[in-house]
Amino acid sequence: MALYAAAEVGWVTPLRDGMNLVAKEYVACQRRGEGVLLLSEFAGAAAEMGEAFLVNPYDEERVAATLERILDLPTEERRERMGMLYRRVLRNTVFRWSDRFLGLLEEAARGRTALRPERPDALPVAAALEAFRASRSRLVLLDYDGTLVPFAPRPRDAVPTPRVVDLLRRLAAAPGATTALVSGRSRADLEGWFGPVPDLWLVGEHGACVRSPLTREWEMARPHPGHGWKRRVLPVLEHFVDRTPGSLIEEKELALVWHHRLADPEFGEWLANELVATLDEMLADTELRAIRGNKTVEVRFAWANKGAVLDRLQALRPDADFRLAIGDDRTDEDLFQRLRGEAWTVRVGEGPSSARYSVDSPAEVVAFLEAVLAIAESGRALPAPVKVAAG
């Protein structure tokens, strides 16, 4: 303990281990907070010690360079890093860990007996196409990421193909139909990709802003709240980026998103749960909420949700006898729940959902919409039941 307390650097770089107590013992002895921890990224403790300097012990040159940086580190930064590590080690004792473990075990046991919605039945394509053909007024609501295009490692990489742009252009122009792209994307993204498409309604940031094809002007659902809240939330997200190799932050006009698609899957999910718990406590007295998505945690305003914008979109087609909504994650559940009844609600991918039906992939969504479009543009009845291929 005396050596730990006196050491300016705790250098713990195993090639692989499961639970490294040396790193935590060193931190526990740093009451003055002037030491620095140099830790192998392969150590079990690395997952919760993001303020340490994490290195690959096989990369000797990088380890040496990191050590050199540590020796020149300003005292203020040393104390800030060690202070956060010290408080976490004191807070997460073996007693707290065991209580949390047993609590999660009890919750899992209760969950086995709780009623949970299963994955919806597969979309009956022929019946859906026949319902579309028989209708006279149609409302089509489509998500973007994970619905019309597959997910990409980084949000900026998930650009629409010419096939998708042409599909939306033709759907929006179909007689008797109103088509809206209801996405979590920023209005800058939607405007850049789909702004020139006539007749298409654009809904950005889960309903926070809407662009009518008539005026081509963006309207906010509520007055702009400013950006002061971001200065409070951003440091928390940056801390989790430091702890999670491969994660990144996406900044929108009215939201901040932590993406962990490139991180280790199990580690990313674990830290996502921790991040949501941290943010829920921090944001309890605000209108902001931390929402789990597909490999994301998004901090946005509670009033910006896809269900809230539904009334305005349905007012465009109050007589719609065919209503279709397709989406892929938690943010689309608000829309599905508001469209209960005879609407054709479709979940893309695995997992429980309040949607009536499901399909496997964006490729199937595009193929189905192209079959719908063929009916809309021809105006003829289907000669026989149609099976849509995903290719």
C-alpha cells in the first residue's frame, strides 16, 4: 500500500486477464489524486476505468510514448483523472456489486414470467397489396435508417441509393396517396437527400421539425429550446466515448446521439445501459430523455416523438382507408401504438414490437414498396397473389 501511495504511475499492462484488482488497489491508495494509471486495454478492469491511459501492451512503441506523455502530464489533469477513478472505486464496492447482481438476477427471473410481446407475424404481402389496391385514399409513413437503407458503421455512410430516392419520388407522386419520411435524421440530412423530391413530406429528429412539400419550409414542433442543455450532456457522452473504443457522438440540432455500432457488441450494450441510467438520473427534472435505439443512446426532448406528429399527418388524409407505417426500432413504437387498429404497421428486423407485422430487412421493405408502387401506377387489380422477393 505504501508503494502504491508513493508511485507517480501505476503501470498495469497484462496481455490478458479477467479481473485485475491491482489497478483498483493502486487507485484506492491515491487519496491525494496525483498518480496516473497506465492500463492494458485487455485487462478486465479497463471496461470501467476509462480515465486511465489505456494501451495495447503488444505495441511497445505506443506504450513508451504514452508513458512519456504521462510523465509530463499537468497536475490538474492528473488530479481530475484520478479523482474520477478514485470515486468510482470507492462507490462500486463488492457489497454494491453483489446487491446490483442479485437485483438484476431477480429482475430477470420476474421477466421470464411477465407477458412480453413477441416478434410480430410475417407481413402477409399479398393481403397488404390487395388492401392497397382496393383503397382510394392512402397514407404511407416510412422510417429511414434500418428501414429504407441498412445501418452503416457511421451515420454519414448511410446515404440513400438512387433506387430509394426514385422510389420515394414515385410514391409521393402516386394518385390518392400522401407519403411522409418520418426519420430521426436531422433536417440538414433530409433536405440534402430528399429536398428536391416533390410531394414528399419530411419529418426530422423524430417529429421535432416538419417540412411541407407545399411551402418547402421547415417548421418546429415547439420553439427552439437553445443549446445550453448540450453543454451539460456532452461531457457525459464524451466520457463514454473515451471508455468505449469504436464509439462516437452524433450532434443534431435538437439531440445528441452516442453510437456504439463499431464497439465490441457485449461491451457496448453494457455501457449503453450504464449511460441510460446515468442520464435518467441527471435529466430527471428536465424535458430531456435518454432513449435506447439500435446500437445508440439518444438524448432528445420528450415531446419530439413520432407518435406526436401523427395527428398532423393523418389530417392530410382524414379519409385514408389504407394506412401504412414501417420502422425498425424503439423510436417507431410510438407511431405503431398510435396506429392501432386496421393500420398496416410493420417492424423491420428481430425483436418484440407493437406493430402488427414484421419483415426481415430493408431489402424486403424496398421490394414490397416497389410492388405497392406498381399497383398505384397501373391502377389495375393484381392478377394473382404476389410474393415479394428481397433481392
